[in-house]
Amino acid sequence: MRKYIFLIIIGLTSFSTLKGQIATDNLRRAFDKKDFKTAESILKDWESRDAENPELYVAYFNFYTLKSLEKDSTKYDKQYAHKALDYISKGIEHYPTRFDMRLAKLYMYSQLKYYQPLTTEVIKLIEYSKQIDNNWKREDFRLLDNPDKILSGSVLDFQETLFATGDTSLYKNVIRISDVMIKYYPDNVQSYLTKSTVYVTQKAYDKSLEVLLKAKSIEPSNAVLLYNIAEVYKLLNDKDNAKRYFELTVRHATDKQKQLREEARKQANLIK
């Protein structure tokens, strides 16, 4: 994930007045110039006028995130990064349905490599999503568009963050997150795929296959799923089933999956 991503994603709306808009514009300019003295002055003035504004928590998160990178753009100063976390945590406490705030907290955990808190927070995200029937809010408090897709994609992003560390002790965290997703969203095929991938990495091929076949019962024509099943059968040296599932992949791949179809056809032809 890129640094500053949340400085772009999270909005900076202020009080709905001309003066408020001017303050917001000035704050953006101060951030752009990394003029932290001016930015802090603007934030304190904003806080004195409208301390409960949800965007104030976001603005402080942005402020301390930038401040934490002031001395070294490649390394977060933890003193300021923790202040950013404190503000966004307070924002979540007051406005728990704000999805952008949740992502901001997860983002900072990932940047600081706090992988256990990251795992816990991802699970909280999933559980709360189920509690509110996935009715997440945007920065303007309108309902988030395509919340199911966004939730699934966000969870996968942070699982990939854990997986990409190369720390095998974190694989159990990836599986744990997938298990929670499957518990609350049993039709989420991506969670089965992610879990099965970890098992393949651990060379637990039987477990991987078991997970993939459960997913197949949900989406029997999912070409990506079929291809993965074929690959696991190949790893198990079950040539007949590997060939069968590569051929099923060819049959069910969509026009947008031409590359997958051709690779499956190639793999099927290689099996004698």
C-alpha cells in the first residue's frame, strides 16, 4: 500500500460555511507544503468551532500521518503515528459505520507492521459489517456503493499484506481471517481461495483441496476456482482429476478469461 493513500481517499470537509470551506482549502494547502505549524493552527481553530465534526478526526489523522514522515519519508515516527491512530480510533468510536476511518486505522497498522493488531482489527471490521448488514457509510455519510465487493476486496488486501511479509507464523492469521469471513459470509468464494493458497504454501494439499471443493459447491462454474482445483490435484499427482479440472476450466472460462482458458488447455494437454 502506498504512503499517503488515505490523505487522498479520506475527504476533508469542514463546517458548511464559506469560512469553513476556506479553512479546509487552507488546510489542504498546508498539507501540500508540509507546513505543519499552519496546519496545526487551522486544526485547533476548527476544533474550537466544531469539535465533534467527524472530518476533524480524519484531518488530525492525516496531519499526524504526514508529521510522522516529516524527518524520513520512508520511515514512520511512531510518536506521531500513534497519535494518528489515537485520533482515528476516537473517530471510529463516535462514528463506527464510517468505512474510510476503519481502513485508515488498518492502513496505519500495516505501515507500522503491527500485524497482530491488524489481524484483530480486520476481524472486527468483518464482524461489525455483519452486525450492520454491511451498511457502511462514506465520508459524506451516504451509503457506500458496492459494500460487499469493497469489504471483500479490503479484507483480501490486508490478508495479502500479511502473506507478503514472508513470515510463516502469520499464515495462521490469514487463515483465521478467512475463517471469520466464511463464518459470516459463507458464499464469499475468495475467502476459500485465500485459505487454500496458504495451505498450498504449507504443502497441506489435502486441506487445500477440501477447502476448494467446498467453494466449488457454491460456485461450480467459477473458472478460477476450477483451475486452482486442477493445480492442487496436479500437486497430489492425481493426473486424471487434474486433467478433468483443467478441461472444466477451459469449458467455463469467460471471454474475459482467455489467458486462463489457454493456460488450462496447455496444462491439460501436458498431462498424459
